[in-house]
Amino acid sequence: MLVVNRFRVQEDDSAFRGDLEAAHEVMSRQRGYVSGDLGRNVDDPTLWTMVTRWRDVGSYRRALSTYDVKVGAVPLLSRAVDEPSAYEQLDGELNEWRPRDLG
């Protein structure tokens, strides 16, 4: 599973890179984490990204609920551009979209 978090920051936000690296470090210590990359857009220096790979969606969701992530990464993740961020990889059959049965 692939998670793409994008961030729009002010050009003078000199602390953002350190905050991003610290949040990634916390995420990388979670069970089910596979790999990750941090980046900044080459044309727009106010657009940054954190891309992480996880064993499965459950691993990612459990990681988000850990104390360390809530304290060390969620404050930064809450600054992400408000858009869907979880993607399935195209290495097999894709999930079918269907409404969940809540009953």
C-alpha cells in the first residue's frame, strides 16, 4: 500500500523540513512500514511530499493509532493537503469499489 501526503507551506517556513523528517522517522519505526521518501516539488518550492509504503492498509491504520505517531507525526500530517492519500499498488487485482454494509 502506498500513502502520498502532500503539504503546501510558506517559503519562509524554515522548520518544516525538520518537522517532516521527524514525522517520517516516527512513521518508519511502526510495524508494517516498508519504505518512504521525502521530497519537494522542483517547480514550486512550497509543495512538499512524504510518500510511504506499508505492508497493507491495516498496518498503516494501526500505525496512525499508536501513541508515538499521534504525538510525533499526526500534528504534521494534519497540515497535509486535504485529499485522499492511500493508494493500492498496481501489482495484482484491484479492490472493487462498493458501499460498505454497516448493518
